[in-house]
Amino acid sequence: MLLEVLVINNNRKSTPNNQDKTPINDKIRAKEVRVIGQDGEQLGILSRNDALAFAEKANLDLVCVAPTATPPVCRIMDYGKYRYEMQRKNREAKKNQKVVTLKEIRLSPTIDTHDFETKLRNGIKFLDKGDKLKVSIRFRGRAIAHTEVGRSVMERYAAGCEEVATLEGSIKMDGRSMFMILAPKKV
């Protein structure tokens, strides 16, 4: 009796060849394409085979830069250089993005002076780093009847942070919680 064994190797790494799915050379499916030369001049609408012949004659690639256009726009260029430029642009864009995180500090309506000062110092540290700060008070039991006490604690906290932060909106109630959001001042 003969048994057939099928071995599947899932550990193989795929080659990073054309990861961005940009159609190039023979991968372009359109019959006709609008071709831009390597110097940026318009070569007009050509058949895919003619455009490939132009690219091969120049020893370059035919890269589809706008596949959704009708007809698709292709450019004669060095694909490796194009891919490198696109990766560099993406890295620059990622580097210039500022990620703002929201930190939270919880207070209580009956917070002690020393605890308040410690939480204020921690909040100022967060704001100095450029993070937004959510300050919240949770009212437990019958403390909900005295929201004015919580509001005065919040106003005192906002006054302590006014050198480094601005209050976004106003102090709001949400169920049994009172909160405010402080944003760092622009320098």
C-alpha cells in the first residue's frame, strides 16, 4: 500500500517583492495606458505592449501610478527608486505625526490637601509631556447630593494647572461622575 504525504512548510518567509501592490510591467492588466516618460513628458495613450517596449528600451520599469484612472496612468521609471521614495515619504509623515494620549487622574470630593497637591504635581507632569489630562471625581453613596463640593475641588485643580494647561469645554457631569479635560498650552 502506497501512502502519499503532503508536507506544507508554513515557516517560509515570503519575499518582500512588490509588497505595496503597485502594478508594474507585466502585472498591469489594462490594454491601453496613458504613459508618462522618465522626464515627465506625456507620451500619450499607448497599448500596454508598446508602453512596455518603451520601458525596456530605456532599461526601466513601467509603473502604474494611478490604476483607478481611465485609462490607467503609467510612468516609465526605476521601480526600486520609486519604492524607496514612497517609503521615505511614509516614514517622514509618520515621524511628523504627534500622538496625543489622554491621561486620567481621579480625585474624590473629600480629598486631603497633601493628596491633592501630589495629584496636581502628577497632572502637571503629564501636561508638560504634551498629554491631555482628564480629571474625574466619582461620587459614592449620598455624596451625589453635594456636587458643589466636587465642583470646587475641580475648579481648584484647574486653577493649579492654569499656567501649563487650558480647560477644554467646561466641567461636566456624567451619571455619578464629574469630569473635565485639560489640554497643554501651546508654547
